[in-house]
Amino acid sequence: MAASLPPLTARPAWQALVAHQRQIGARQLAALFAEDPTRGERLTLEAVGIYLDYSKNRITQDTLVLLLQLAAESGLRGHIDAMFRGDKINLTEDRAVLHVALRAPRDATIFVDGHNVVPAVHAVQDKMADFAERVRSGAWRGHTGQRIRNVVNIGIGGSDLGPVMAYEALRYYSDRNLRLRFVSNVDGTDFAEATQDLEPAETLFIVSSKTFTTLETMTNAASARAWSLAGLGGERAAVARHFVAVSTNAEKVAEFGIDTANMFGFWDWVGGRYSLDSAIGLSTMLAIGPDNFRAMLGGFHAMDEHFRTAPFGQNLPVLLALLTVWYANFFAAQTVAVLPYEQYLKRFPAYLQQLTMESNGKHVTREGTPVEVATGPVYWGEPGTNGQHSFYQLIHQGTHLIPCDFIAFETSHNPLGRHHDILLANMFAQAEALAFGKTAAQVRAEGTPDWLVPHRVFEGNRPSNTLLLESLTPAALGKLVALYEHSVFTQGVIWNLDSFDQWGVELGKVLAQRIIPELEAPTLPPLGHDSSTNALIRRYHQKKRGQG
Ligand code: F6P
């Protein structure tokens, strides 16, 4: 498919966009709005319960036409169909990419290697639901017969960021009798602080690892097992009541000592950063219950269907992706800020960092040739209004162009006095200030002395999207996550990347495996690194042995 396409910068739409950007790139949003009083209503799209206002982008109708042409010339339709069909679009790992199958309805059929995977997906979901009900009802007891009150998810990357983000996002729906904790970092502080006030007899660990070989997770899992056994009289049988596993690797799970009857499986066609709605979501299901979890999957599926079927001009993920490409490649914007005005989404930017950057942080195309243009931008953010009092200064008056995604919900789960009105007023105000700024004349008219005027000018013309949803329900969360998943996919298609591998994480892992025994050796072995690494290792080793 992609191999027969012309290189990205040789595509007619790309070349037209280059010329178009020269014409309209400097145009002011203020002028675009003045020319068309309906712009704020026209450049919007409402679908599957999400209202997207993209009018505050530095685009005209012609920009949209050209970006949509670029999508078509990049073979987006074929790529979408290939993903949903179960083709092995993760070329470098020779795998299908089927997170969409995780939220497909029971009667759907999706084939991988001639085998319908949907029944297995639902069998795991049913097993998760059965287990979740038993823990939540108190039917599942710990080794000493006590009820489980604490659930600790041990995992990292996609086996942590999705679960912790979803738990925080849906906390309102969670069973407050269950305390959820998440341990990811190999820094012992993470485990120590997460467990310091927990009773082993009431604590269930979920060891979440696709591979069940990840150094951090296996180190934390071993410490958890030791902590559990120490607190439960050292009986190995206790492990079966206090540990379950989520993995694709039954052999390693059994080796660790977890009964594979208490293992929840998934498949190699689920990427780590796309695994939130697989069994990796077990902690989420324990917190919010199977019905809410299924409602979340329903939200994912609704967005999947929208992405698969909506014409590109009315397709939320496609529009978001094309706007990202527009700024990344035609305005040299290196980052995207994601700014949820919703405290429950406080971990959403961190979650998006893995989703976006592990997917599209690539320097070669699917064919292995160097990319011709900048690829995945850096995603970052914080909830509003907190960010306003730290980094917004740079977004408003700094020298970098930072496109922003504002996200908010029309109703709050915690409607406390004036809070929600104030929250939303701030978000609307920020997008307005970014777009329209404040001219020197306006500043002067306020009586500002001349010397201070430049400091108080806001150039404006800083683009943003605003996403409004009704309420942060499980379904809404599913829609939001799937929106970004498919946006990332679309960006990857335009850039002709394999968005589903992550070879860039390997080298550091391998080097760490070489350095660990050097740090642990009682006497320093001969070191063969560069002089900087050697010196750092030597210094640490000496301090550790009390020789420094
Ligand atoms: O190091 C990167 C990575 O492979 C991620 O892609 C993945 O989500 C994470 O590690 C955890 O992997 P696992 O679930 O196999 O422990």
C-alpha cells in the first residue's frame, strides 16, 4: 500500500500545502474571525457526544481541503480498513494491531490468521467480571480469610499509565471501600510508599505485564511477593490468594508462582499503550465494576465506528490528526499541550505521552528510509487551571508556537458552588486570549506607561482546539481515549511510520543489564564504557562501598 505512494513531500497535496502556508501562514485569527462571523460555529464538529471547536486554528477552508486531500493521497482509507481487518500493519514486529477488537461487541467477527478473535476477547472480559465481582463482594478472601481492601497494580508503561489514568478519571464511579494503588517505578520508594500503610492480609497484587519479563515490574513483583509472604507467615500458598497476573506469557506467570487459573490473558496484537481496555484494565474494572467497565468499552467502540465510517471531513480523529500535522510540519511546532479542565483527568497528559510519543517518535518510515519531515510532536500538559499559574506564560508570550487541546465537561461530578462556572470560564478565556491576544493600542488605552507596553502585549494568533463533552462518564472516557488513539494512527499514516513498534526503548534496557552487575559486584570489575559512564559507575560504587 504505502510502498506504491509517492514520498510524502512529493505528494501534490503536500506541495500545495507548502505554497498555501506561505500565503496564509501569517494571517491573524482575529482577521479570520472578523471576515466570517459564523466561523466559531462553522468550524466545529459534533459526533458521538464530543463537540470539537477547531475554529481557533490558523486555517482557512482551503487549508482543510488540502489537508483532507493529503489524507486521501496518503492512503488513509486503506490503512484504516487494514487495521480493522486485522492485517499485520505492525510491520517490524509482524503483528496485527487490533485494540479495536477489545471493544468490539460480542457478535462481531474480526480475524487474525483466519481465527475470529472476538469470542476470546469476551471470554477474558467475562472472567475478569467474575473475578471483579468476587473481590468487590467479599467472596474472594485473602489467605487468612480477610476481605480484600487494597488492590495494588504493579506494571509500567502501558501496563500502568492506562490503568492509573482510567482509575483517576473514573474515581467518581469507584468503590470507595477498595483502595487502589499503582506501583511502576523500579525506584524502591514507589513500592515502599504504596504499601507502607497496607495490611498484607487485605492486599491483592495484580502483576500486569504483557511480556512478564519487564525488569521494573518483575523487580517490584518479587518485592511484593516477599512483602506479602513476610506478612502472611511465609506460606507459599498465600501467593495464590494475593497475586493475580495479567499477561500474554503463561509460562513466565507460572514460573513466578502465580496460578495460571488466576491469570488474565491478552494477545500480541494488543500494543502495550493500547491495552487499557484489555485485561490490563483489571484494576480499573475492580475499582468501577464490570458494568461501568463495559460502558467504557462501549464508548471506545462508538469512537471506533465513527473513525471507521465517518467521511474524513466529519471525522474527529482525522481532523485532530491533520491539524497536528499542519502545525508540526508547516509551522515547525514541536509540541502539543493537552490541557484538561477536569481534575479527574490529571493523569491524562501522562497517559497521552506514551500513546503519542512511543507511537510516532520515529526517524524512519515503514520501509526503513529516513523520514523527510518532523514526526511525532512532544505531548505534554497539566490540568487547568493549575497550568495557568505555571507554564501558560510561555504559551501566551513565549517564542514557541504551542498548539493546545483544551478539554472540558459541561457538568461536574462535584458541583460545588461556583466552582464549575469558574473552571469553564477560565478555559474559554484562555482559548480566547491565545487566539486574539491584546494589542499595544489596547494596552496603552488602559493607561499603561509606554515602557511597560511591550511586556503586556499578547500577540495572539496562538491556535487551540476545544473539546467539550457532557460529563466524564466511563463511556466518555472511552471516546476520548479512542479519539487520541485514532488521531495518533492517522498522523502515523501521513508520516508513513510504523506507529506500533517501540525499538527506541531497547538500547537503554540492554545497557542497564550490562551495568547492573557492575554496580552489584563486591569489587569493581574492569569497566569498558566511555570515560563519563565509567567515572559515574566508579563514583557510585565507591560511595556504596563506603570508600568515597
Ligand atoms: O519499554 C516499553 C514497553 O515495552 C512499553 O511499550 C510497554 O507498555 C511497557 O514497556 C511494559 O511492558 P510489559 O507490559 O511487557 O511489562
